[in-house]
Amino acid sequence: MAMRILSIDGGGIRGILPGMLLVALEKKLQDISQNPAARIADNFDLVAGTSTGAILCSAYVCPDAKGKPKFSAQEAVNFYLQDGDEIFDVGVWKTISSLGGASDEKYSAKELERVLKTAFGETKISELLRPTCFVSYDVSSRLPVIFKQHSALAKNRDFLVRDALRGTSAAPTYFEAARIYSLPPVPEKFVLVDGGVVANDPALCAYSEAIKFSNVAGIKDMIIVSLGTGKKLQGYSYSEVKDWGPFGWAKPAIDIALEGGPQMTAYYLQQIASTVKNSKYYRIQPELYGADPTLDNASRENLELLRKAGLQNAAVYDKKLTEIAKLLISNGGNFKYQDAN
């Protein structure tokens, strides 16, 4: 029985695209299993996310009062469809005081923090329903920080879910860095920025963590479903880039890093998967279908374009999603975390 892994890239408001794919996948899981209460968390053994991907994954594995998944896939997408325009809202005073985003972060984090607190309350990472890999980066220690449900208690390094998500989604230039603390008995301070600066596609992180579990010897014992947040491949000519200085490279460098990193991660995992017959690594990078590719266009018009693009992608990948659903239902098992380090 294979370990079932879900990985979702970072991508700001474009998280609607993988979110809509998972709405379609959840419906297939319900139909095929003939269980209308089936949820994403019931059919994955480990979830990994960066930035917006971590927010989605946290919603899928957040427990309700009875220890069941609190949110459906549709309710997770609704975070974006209902609150996205408030999270990415630039007030007049913020625009003036930050010189249009040139001297300070573009957005206040207050609305994002409100949404996270409303959704996740006092839930701890250790209380999530499945093992996790949520990627962030600590600029004070210059080290990646990975929020892991499966080792939070064992290593006395637990966090509030909302704090971890604030850290992994603190995209440079968009939101200020997040200063958060681990919970007692060992409170540590972290100064975090968006995990996209080191691993916008966390699937390789998930693979590296999965092999620490019992009954998982390698990719042959895994089903990896890795979802991107939409293709944004803007080419630049030599005449454009040859005279760019620091300001000219600022936004393109972020764009290239966020797109290039996942391309390399997919390449690595495809090469690893190619060494095993009938390996199960699925990488789906949705199309935008006319939606704005920027990370923060949360206008009502673009939210609707992203929602429709999500539906269109679900239709394009319908057969693939059916194949994945059948595999997920027929796999899974008892996987025990074995890493003592």
C-alpha cells in the first residue's frame, strides 16, 4: 500500500486554481467510494504546502470538534473567493505611506491574520489530522523552517496553525515578515518570510519527509499528487534585460524564482520516478485561461476568472483526476514516523 502525498505550490490568489481541482477530486472520491462525507484529508497520508498551498492544505486537515475534517474542498476555496479582495486590498493611506509599495510592504497583514484566526483559531500544528510539510524561511537564522505535524510534539516545537501560515505566506514586498513564536515549553522566536523563496513547490520536501515513515522505502511506495498554481512564463529578450539594474531585476527575479524552482523540483521528481516501473508521480500545472497571472489581483472580476479557469482545468484533467481518485481510494495504510533526529 502506497503513502498518498498531496503537495500544493505557492501562488497567492492563484491558489484558487489547485483549490478548484481539489473540489473536483473530492467529488470523485465521494462518488467512487459512495461516501458523500469523504474529504481530501481522508484520502491522503501526508500534505505539503508553501504559502497559499499551505493555507489550502491546512484547511483540508484541520479538525472539527469531533476530530473530523472541518472544511470541505469547496469551503477551503471559499477563503479566497470570499475574502481574497480584502486580504489584497491596498488602502489609500497604505499606498501613500509605502510610496506605492516601493518603501514598505504592499499590503497590511491585518486582514490575512483575521482570516487565518477565524478559520483556525487556537488549533496547533500537532492537532492537524495528517502529517504536514509547510515551508517557510527564517531570515534571522538564514535557515528554512518546515512545520511538521508529525514531529511537533516529539521535538517540543509546536506552533499555532495560524502563526505558521502567516509565516509561510509572508511574501516579500507583498506582506511584512512574520515574527512568530513556538509554543511552550520551549518558546523560540522566528522571523519568517514566504517559503516560496526556497521551495515554491514543496513536493521534494514531502518526498524527503515521507521516506522517514515506516513502510516507505522510496518513490515506489508513494503516490504523489503535486499541483501548481498556474503557468506564468513570460520571456524576456536580451535587449530588455541587458541594461537592467537592481530595480529593473526586482520583480522579474521574484517571478523567475517562483517559476523556475517548481520546474526544477518537477524535473528532480520525474527523474527519481523514472527509476521505478509504474511510479505514481502526478504533476498538474493548471492553465490560467485568461485570468491575471499576478499573485495579488483579487478584484471580483479576476476572482471569477480564476474560478472559471479552475472549472475548465478540472474538465481538461477529468480523466486524470478519476485515475488519481481510484488510486487514492485503493491505497493508504499505517505509516509511523521513525525519524529521531
